[in-house]
Amino acid sequence: MNLEERKYIGQECYVNLSSKTELVSYDGLIRIPLSVTEYKILSYFIDHENSPVYLEALAIYVWGVNYQADQKDPVSLKSHISHLRKKLDKIRDGLSKCLDTNHGLGSYTLIIRNQNDDHDPPRNRSFVEDHRAKSKNRDATPVQYQELLDMGYTPFSIAESLVKNDMKLYGPDFRGKGITPQNEGSSSQWAEYLSSVPETFQYLVDADGEIVGNFSFLSISSMQEEAYLNGDLFEQAFSPSNTRDLFSAGKEHIMFLLNLSVNDEYSTPKNNNKLRKMFLEELISLAENEVMFCKIITNVYKSSQEAFYKQWGFRFVKDHPLSGRVYELNLLPYPQALYDHLSKNSMLSDANEQLKNFYQDTD
């Protein structure tokens, strides 16, 4: 059996991905059959180890995006998770504790704690690549949508990576603070955006081709802005059909900045500057076609991100009723604080000058 045919749970056991799906102890002495649903659930947890997994996202993975039309309830997955825990305990008593319940949040986390054993068994793909990323040069490469497709990604797998990264960066902490499923949206939802407006999603990848940073935004109406601030609208409700056409010329666009961040392990000044330069250059490209934004709003879930937005001149608006803190930046006329800040950065100063030339005329 090849390594790619197994998914490991730390150093305890693995899921056998052959036609005979089963949970197998590391020494191969204990083999426990898994149902199709149990296999899908456990496989998804392994691929999202140490990150919160929400029942809604799990339901989409197990049953597909139209599971509600089939009258399936994500809560029913709890019984399958309970059965999985019992099977994990058959591998080793107490192993089920690695599948942690995030009480009150509707999510679970597969917690993998590495042991300092003499041997180091093969691990699942996500762990191997995370380990490589940390041990290699942390320099990341800017890529666009078509380049990811050429690398073998699909719109859904791109979107799935973005959601996974967001949940890792902004997911609920021990206090229950952080992004929620409603304010994150789903992989299938963002995959639809990727296909329709790919320019507004751009990426950084590591040496193994994993997405480690991205920016993404869309254009919303003033009514949608008000509804969002009042807690009556969430990212989960956005779709290409109900957000503004980004290719319509004008200065009345309101940008909803979904993300502008690099994964923690790759968050170096150089990588952050690469991503921010890509973002500014996209604004320039749109401005060249007379598409301009009067304002940017964003919801911030992390203190380090909050500090970044303040440096760029964003002002705090209010705590979002569900989660996060909403900030805004008026771009017309071009903010002097933003211009002064970016002028000090050699990687961003040229783009800053170009953008100011477009935005300084407010007539």
C-alpha cells in the first residue's frame, strides 16, 4: 500500500483508503470497519486537523451542497461522530478524546499532539506539507486563479483551502471568540465567485504549491452595507447574483474586503508586502477601467490584523452583532494617512503613487 492511500491520526492509527475502508492501529494488529459516512467524516477531520470543523461544512462534504433539499440535518452527524469515538477507543482507550467538542459552537476539532517517539510514522498529507513548509524557506510566490488551475486545483479545492486557512487564522479561540460559519461562508459559495470574478481573489503559495495567503473582495451596495452592520446580512448570504457587478464603471462601488492575510507560519514582512502589493495593483487595474471604490469595509477577527488596518488608516465602526469588529476606510479622496504610510515602504510606494493619481480626483 502506498503512503497516499493512508491518512494518519498522529502516531496512533490510520484510515485505510482501499476498497475495504477501515480504521487500523499503527502496528496493524487492530482493524475496525468503517461505514461510508464514518469514513467521510473521519477523513474530513484528518484533512482539517487542529482546526474547528463545523457541522454545516461537514454536512456539505458528506452529503453535498444540496443536502437540505434532501431533508438531511447536520445535527444527525453527531451520532456518527459518537460511533467514531467508540471505534477510536477500541484502537486505544482514551483515543476518542482527540476528537474534541467545541461546546456551544456547533463544531469539533481533531487535536493531533505529536509525541517524541524514536520512530516517526508516515502522516497524512496536510501534516506532511505543513511540516515541510515550516522546515523550508518560508518565501511564498504570488499566483493567480489560472495558475492554480494549471497546478491541478479546481474552483472548489481553491475555495476549500481558503476556508480552511480562514478557520485556522480566525476560528474560535478558547473564549469562543472568532469567525463564525455565517461570517465565513462555504467552499461551494466561494467556488462560484472564483469562476465569475477570479481577479478579485489572488494568492500566495509555498514551495509545495499550498495556498498560504490570499486577498479577496467583492462590491456591495449601500443597503447591503447597512444590513451587514446591523447584523441582518452575513458573508454566507453573498453570491455573484446579489452583489454588485465589479465591471461597471463608476466611483460608487463599496468594497467588502473578505480577506487580506498570510497564514501565521508564513507571515513575514516580505510575504505580507507581496500580498499587499498584489492587492494595490488590482485596485490600479480596476481604476484604469474606471472602476473605483468610494469605501472599503472589512470585518476583523484578530488583534494583529486590527493593528494592520489601523496603520493603513481604517477607522473602527462597530462590533459586528455576530462576531468580529468592523472597520472602514474612505478612499475618495485618497487618504493622506494611507499615502504617508505606504510611501515609507519601498515595495509598495510605486503602487501607492499610481493609486493616488487615480483617486485624488473626486469630481
